[in-house]
Amino acid sequence: MGIQGFARVVGAVVVGGALGLGAGAGDAGAASSEEEPSAFTLEDPRITESSGLAASRAHPGVYWTHNDSDDGPYVYAVDGGTGRTVATVTLQGVAPRDVEAVSVGPDGDVFVGDIGDNLGGGWSEVWIYRFAEPERLRDTTVTPTRYTVRYADGPRDAESLMVHPETGRVYLASKSERSAGVYAGPEELTASGVNEFVRIADVDIEATDGAFSPDGSRLVLRSYFGSEMYRWTDEGRPEPVGSVPVSTFGQGESVTFTRDGDTLMFGSEGSNSRVAPQELEGEALPESAAAQREKAERSSDGAPPREGEEGEERDLVVGAIVFAAATVIWLSLRRVFGRRRD
């Protein structure tokens, strides 16, 4: 093969390889995101009253959960693929009273809400425990930070704790058939005093759990048999969007978004309870997830890329051509100088 023919081959290979690299990067990105969520059963015989659920930030496909009461200071990491417990975290120095919720903050810390009040508002104070999500999934004991909580308008029964994924602010949703509401804590919780939570919105649902979407644009609250989605406004208030079907049966207790925000995972209470996905549609879909879905649909339909995306592809092609040209020049010079030496 002559040098020109070889150069053409090299150019084609390099350009094709560069374009393939671009496609591969997209595929790798898709592969590295959370796999399509599927239903699973909590296999651990110790988990008989799963009352809260939170998708791990550090470990894709893993969910944090805990029992309601009468279990001890334990939080369980469960593999969403097998339903098996892969780590048990023991909260040292904690004597839980009525643990009802769990959430993961933007810094990767796990927040556990000892916020239940079966006396209907008979306890003047409740607590939140916080610990760093372990880097390795194994049984471990930690000493959590403990926050004392009071409501500005008097004691409340609550089962929902939500940590905003951008601001890190903690919110609670009270559970009441007639006066349920969302409460905001201080911008930063303090472990040295009392944290007062102030009512910021009324909600028409007897919430048994709640969660923010990963981008913070949506808040979901669920009840025993249904769920409601809210748009989280720039002012930090929930704005009703509509109902979302619940994908589990039995006593509905828990809910969380998947890591990509595309799907809700609903859990129920009881031995060998089931956690099942519910894909989101329309206005219920968080903004970032809606943008990703639209991009994927345009790509599959062969629609032209939006401004910015086209520029990135053009830059990739130009770079590949420049590299190919440089390769041809180098080979040509090498051949010329080689002949002179001969």
C-alpha cells in the first residue's frame, strides 16, 4: 500500500475512531448511570417494619431503610438488585423512640428522623440523627450528631423527613387528617440547642414519607394508599402538581426517588415487604430528568441536536481530521528522511 493510500486509511480510522469514541462516551455515560430500577423484596428477617427509604448517593442501586420501632439504633443498606442487606449501621448512644424517616443530604450524610409521635402530639421534642454515609458497605458502628427538634406551633406527629439536595435544608411533613403541613428547619441545624421548625405550607395528605428529587425541583409526599407530587418553587414552597400512582400494596410507608430522578420507589411495611418502581410522567417528572428524557428521545428519533450539542460534535470531527493530517505529514517526512539516509 502506498503512503497516500495508507494516509487515507489512517485518516478514516482516526476520524471513525474519534466519532466512535464520541458515541462510546455517550454509551458509557448511560451505562454508568443507574440501571433500570426493578422491584425487590426486603430479604432481611430483621426488617419487619420498614418505615423510611432513601437512595444512596455513594453506592448506586443501594437503598437505606430502618424499622419503625422496637428494633434498636440500626439503619440498613439494602441492595436494590437482590433485596439483601449489605451493611448495618449501628447508631452508638442512641435509644430510638419512634424512627419514621431517612434521607441523604447533598454532602452524602444520612439523616434519620426519630420524629414519630403516636400520642398525637404528646411529645414536646423529637430528634434527628446524622452520620456520614460509609465509603465501604460493611457492618459498622458510628456516633451520629443528634439534633433536637421542636415545632413553632406545638408538638406534631410526623413520618416524613426531607433534605433538600442543593441547600441541605431539612424539612418535615406532619401527619394529620385535618391539619397536615410542611415545616422548614433552620438553614443549618445546630447540635448545641433546639432547632425550631416553622410551618411553610398546608398539604392535603396524611403523609407517611416524603422525598426531594435529586435536582430539588420536585417534592413527593405519600400516604398509606396514594401520593402527591409538588413543584418546589424558587421561594422554597411546595406547589401541587398532581397525584402519582402508588406501585405497592399493603400499608404504604416509604418513598424515594431513584438517583436519576426518573422513577419513584415505593415501599410498604411488614416482613419481606416489597419495594416497587413507578416511572414518572408529565409534570410529575423532575426538570433534569425531563431534559434527559427529551434528549434521549431526540437522539432515538434522529432529530438534529440542539445548539451546543452540534458544536460539540463538530469540534470532535475537526479535531480528528487535524490529528489524521498530522499523522500523514509525520509519515511522509519519515519516509523522505529515511530515503535520504539510505
